Amino acid sequence: MGYKVVIPARWGSTRLPGKVLQAIRGRPMLAYVIEAARESGAETVVVASESEDVLELAVREGGKGCLTSPDHATGTDRIGEVVERLGWGDEEVVVNLQGDEPLMPASLVEQCATLLEHRTDFAMATLGIPLHTREDFENPNIVKVVVNFQGRALYFSRAQIPWPRDDGGAGSGPGGASRVRGALRHIGLYAYRVSAIKRLAQEPPCELEEIERLEQLRALWIGIDIAVEIGRSIPGPSVDTSDDVRRVEEWMAQGARSRGGHDPGASGRV
């Protein structure tokens, strides 16, 4: 199944303006994201931004650029403009890969897209990984998702869901590995059918979305089911602040050492 990747890359970030062009080990952050999208097997990689500088980088790195409005509140809204302008068909699959995810494995991009191939009854898909520590479960910066037995998302939250009324919520996963029961750590990666993107972009933010600051809640609010699968690998940290840039560089350096000194910044492989 063919699919497309759109990378929303807003220049005017509130916390770190211009962050998608921030240098990480001598290379713009967005370059790593574009490379992961291309390596995933996507047939088209489009960077959507209100900045000409961002779009110029996209083309230099082998992607395409689409100039979009500076007024979009979310990445999904920005992608909605892209699919309309480029005339993509309603059944085509598009992956939303955020421009601040330089350590997102290409394998997860592919997994998220192909999930919709197997789950034909869904118009949207995402991934999660088990939570293993109480600290992560309590961290409001880590989004949690609860799913039903069919792999359908029930709710996403920054809060501790489900709330363990009678115990600490710790259990034992496969092979005896410790994990927090009932919830997954959400990976902020989405695949949609174009028809779902159009519908989402036409709807205003819902009350739950505004409370939690989580755009995926708009989909649940209007009745779009979201398929959830366990990610086959774990992404590194995303970038919101200058401190996060340092964290990503440390993560890359640790990866280089574990691979015998290979520098991911040299070839662009994360």
C-alpha cells in the first residue's frame, strides 16, 4: 500500500521559535525528520509550513514544500490545507509526522501507515508503547491512551488514566517485565485516510481538546474511531525547548557509542 507523509513544520513555535531549523549535531532538526519519512518508504514527503525558509530546506533535503496559512492551530489543521490544495483522494493514506521529532524511527512511520491497510474499518491510526514506571504514569508531559480489547482508542489524557483506585497500578508484563496496567504511552504519530483529515479540519476544536491540549480528542469527539497498535520500537525525545535539543544530542551520542562509534550526524541516520 502506498502512503504519503506530511510534516507540519511551523516556524512560529511558542516555546522555541524556528525550532525546526535548530541545529542538532550540525544539521537542521527538520532534516532528520525528512530523512526518516523518506526511509519509511513513503511515496511522497511534503513539508507544510508558513515559512519560506523551512520550505527551501525541505526541497534541499529531498522533500516537497507546501506553503500554508500561519493561522492553523494544530498540525492536523495544517495537513487539511495540504490535502485540499494538492487534490489527494479521500481513500489515500497520509501520515502526520511532526517536525519536532528528529528521533522518530522510520519503522514506526511505516507501521502506523500500514495499520490502516489491515484495519479497513478505521479512518485513523496511531501507536503506543507500554508504560513501565510510576514516574512516567504521573508525568503530565507524557500522554496516555487507553484502548479496548479491539485496539480502539477510548481516551487520551495527560492525567493518570485509568486511575488505580485500589493499588499502585503496577503489574507484570510479558516475561515478567514490570509495567503500569491499563494504559499505554502514546506516540504522537498519526495515519489518516484523507476523508478523515478533511472532516477534522472542518470541525472547530472541541471542549475536551481545549482542556487537554490534545488534538486527537477532536476525532473521538466527532465519532472517528482511532486504531491503536503497540509500537515495534521506541522513539527518542521530541523537541520543545532548548534543553530538549541537548537531550536529543545526548541520545544521538549514546546511540553512536552503542554502535561502535558511528556518528548518526555524519550520514543523517538517527
